[in-house]
Amino acid sequence: MPHHRRIHINAVIRRTVRTTLAAAACSTVLAAGLAACGTVQQLTAAEKVSDAFGKIGASKSFSAKLSVDATPAQIEAFGTATGEKIDAESAAALSAVSLAVSYSADKPLKDISPSKGADGKAADALTDKSLSFSYALTGKGGKSLVELRQVGGKTYAQADLAGFATLVGEDPSQVKEMTEGLPPAVQGGLTGKWVSFDPELLKSSGKSADGKAGASPSAVPSLDPKVSENLASSLKNIFTNDVSFEDKGKKDGKELITLSAPGRKLADDLLKAVEPLAKEIPNAGKLPKSLPADVPDRKVSVDIYLEGGALSAVGFDLAQLEEKPVEGATLPVKIAFGKDAPAVQAPADAAEITSADIEGIFGGLVGGGLGGGGLGGAADSSDLDADAEPLTDAQVKELTKGGVLSEDQVRLYNKLGLGYDDIKGLASAGA
């Protein structure tokens, strides 16, 4: 595939995925805000939506699937209307991709809370062994591209690297060359076979270039109750003052309620509301002081579908985020929610990844294999340098400026063979 066409496909997919995930994040914030508004007496429609989100926490399981709710032809038409041509191959890939998440526990999800370690500090709530979860990225025909599960405190993973290469417009035949030098079990995990490992291994296996043990990932902090209380109060005020609710009756057998809000004002108010929270999280980076200029200064809307009082789906048209919307141009995404989702199960016959295998991963990445270049390259403009110069403290400080990348991310990228310019390109792309 010509290099310029590969870059175009990658750029289209990255742009669409970033925008899609932004919409998903907005929906997540909506959920948090509505849950905080449980006692707000605004409209009957608002109460219905608030109750529906509240039921999620009361359940012992939860599932959601994010996808582009458009045909390849509709995606191509959107690209044409907005001046960014999307070829048929890229449109077909985007229309088939979906991201599914699922959680299950032996108690209501709202009761899952961070446990405390031996040092008395709060740990990540996801380390609770009573909680199982999975994340799955699938492509055409529901074929699994990447899947991660955690069951009983143990992590399971599989990836179809060749399938993912095809998705982003790369040559899948390069996968074998890229994975040479990696441990056999790891190679299997990158070619569709299940592997398993103890997440604690990741905390002890990372070593710096001088051979000294690397720092363990920070535990999720225990937030100041006053900060959480103020955030809930701010969200309640925002959704009372900024958001309007309209009950549109039945559609396809489900209740349809549309949430509308002035896009720029809502985003600005949310940014101010979460700023104190961000300060409480180590390595979270700094939030921007103001919104990007392309955040629309007009009303945007989200469709909420309810079934039997429970959340069924959330729909959002990405065309609303275009700086200059074109009449008739539409690119809807949908988050479909599952009811009574089955418990997440551990896959059978998963190969065990050992600490020696994890050390071998770093050796393979830096010494050859993936270190010699990646899918699409580090920043579309250069290959990875397997002998990248170690970053100075000043370079690390510069690369983390703006909060797009944390220090841990920058140092890991450098260890995997990316130089200063490569990492700077990732930061500029919002990676």
C-alpha cells in the first residue's frame, strides 16, 4: 500500500476514533452528572433519565457497546460533505469497528470501592477480586481484534495484530517480522491466542536503562470527601441550568428522551467543575485553562433510549461537532447498553505469561521486532529508532508540558525505542 495512502487512512481513523471517544466521554460525564441529580425536580423526562442511570449502579452487571451507527456509504458521504474524503476501504473498516465493555460482580457495582493496601493507601477499585471486567475491540463480522479481561484478580488478553494492521491500512504480512524476538507465549497473544498474567508482575518487572528497578504504578488516590461533594454539587447545578430534557414519546418500542445543551457553555462549565478533581490525581496532567476554539458555540443534543425504565442506548451525531456543519451531513455513533449482562468468564487454555516473558517483551521491543518500526510508524514521518538516545530530564519536562503525556508514558516510549522527536509527534497528535 502506498505510504501516502496509509497515512491518509490512519489519519481518518485516528480523527474519527478520537472524536468518537470524545463523544463517549461526554456521555460518561452526562451519566455522572445525572446520577448526582437524583433529587433534582426539573422535568418528568429528567427524572426518568436520572433513574435509568441510577439503576446501573444498583445492578451487579453492566455492558455497553460503542459503534459508528452508519453504513459505509453514509460514512463516505459524510467525508465528502465535510471536505475530508473517506475512501470505501476506510469507510467499511469504520462501520464495522465496535468497542464493548462489560463488568460483573457478586455485589451491586455501586458498592465496589477501592481497597486499602498494607501501607493504608487506597488501591485501584479494579483490583477488587470480586469485580470482573472485559474490554473488546472487534472488527468486521464481530472478529475480535483486541480483548482484555480480568477475572478473580487475574488478567487475560488476546490480540489479532494482523487483523488490526488491516484495519489501519497496514500490510498484515509485516506482523511476523515485527514480533520476531518476542517470547513464544507473547507471540501467541499477538496472533489471537489467549494469554494470562498476574497484574502485579507489571509493577515489578519494569527497569530503567541503568538497571535500577522502576517505580511501581501509583495507586488510585483516596479523594478528599469535600472535593467529591463539591463536584457532585457542581454537576447538579450544571445539569439543572445547562441541560434541557424533551420527552419525544416512543421510537422502535423504546422511550426517546433528547438532552440538549449549549455545547460551548456546557463544556466550559464541566471543565471548571472537574478542575479541582484533576488536582487530586497524581500524574493526571494539567487541564487546559480554556476550551479549544473549535468547540461549537451552539446547541448540541444527545438521544437517550429507555426500555422498561432502564437505559437501552445513547445516540450522538458527530456532525454536531464540526466547526462548520453541512446540511444533510451526519455521522451517528451509538452506545448500546445490555440488560442483565452475563458474568465475565475466564477464557480456557490461556498460556501463562511469566516475569521472564515480560522482561523478554522489553528486550524484543528495543532490540528488534517492534522496536524497528510500528504499525504506521511512530508519527507517520519516521520509523522508530531501536537505539534511541535516552531522554534528558529537560526533554522529559518539555514533552510532558501541557499534560497530554505523563512522565511515566514518556519514559516508557523512550525505552521502547522512540526518540525525542517521535514522542513530540505523539504528544502533538494528542496520543
